[in-house]
Amino acid sequence: MKYIVAGHVAVTATEFVELALGTPVDLWLGVEGESEMERAARMDAARDILADDPELPDRVSTVAVEAIEAFAPDLFNVIPFTRPTARRRPTRKGAAA
């Protein structure tokens, strides 16, 4: 299966997300063994990106759903929640209004 995002072919799920967001996944998730200084710099860069693009979290949510649908569609195979129908309370005859 071939996934094309912004004219680029994404081979893995990680590449798909990175191309869709325009930022590397490691920026948001970090990397194993990073120092406190590296973490602080990464978090600072992430804050700057969010300040410049406040709609990014909405796009991230959309990309996450699309990635799940593409790579793990069975996760959406659930029974939808339905609201119970409203029940009318019985009225008491002879009650004062």
C-alpha cells in the first residue's frame, strides 16, 4: 500500500506522520537517553512551533485518526454508544398542581 503526503511517498507509519505534520515525531515524543538539556531544548522548540501554529493539535488529531484507520482499522470496529430514550415520569392522579 502506498501513502502519498504532499507529493512524498511515506513508507512507514512514522514517515506518514512526519510528512503530514511537517515535524519529526521525536520532537514531540523525545528520544531514549536524552539529557535534561536536550529535553529542555526540544520542549522549547515544541512550544515555539505550537505558538506559531495554534491549529497544529487539531491537525495532529486528524492525522492520528487517519493513521489508525490506515494501519489498524480494527481499532474502530466498536459498537456505537446510544443514548437511552427519555422516559416520562408517571403523573399522580389527584396531585395538587
